[in-house]
Amino acid sequence: MGNKDILQNWIIEALKANENSATLLDICKYVWKNYEEELRKSGDLFYTWQYDIRWAATKLRKDGRLLSAKQSPKGVWELS
């Protein structure tokens, strides 16, 4: 692994597992619970993934796959 683009898939997966809506904390808990081993083997991504997951969410918003921050309740990420 090591490619932060995979985080976009993990965000979508986490949101689907939480009825299409979740906080950043819930998403990070889901990712850690399900992908800890992959993260530990990912090289530098292991140290930056919680920052990079925000980058991935921004990209998903620009691509129209997540609702914008203005459309969602404060602190909540939602699939569009």
C-alpha cells in the first residue's frame, strides 16, 4: 500500500457501514479497526493517514461523492 488514494475508498466504506453519515472520529475508528495491519505496513502513510484522510475527503467532495461541508451538519461527513 502506501498510496493515500486508497483512503478515499476507506472513507466511502466507513460511511456506508454507518448509514452514509459519520464523524471524522467514527471514520478513523472504522479505518483503524479494519485496516490497522495495512496502515502499519504502509510506510510513511502510517504516520500521516489521519491528516491524509482529510485530504481524501476534500477530494471526494470536489468529485461530488461527499456532500459539501455546507450541506452536512457540522463535523459530519455524508455520502451524496
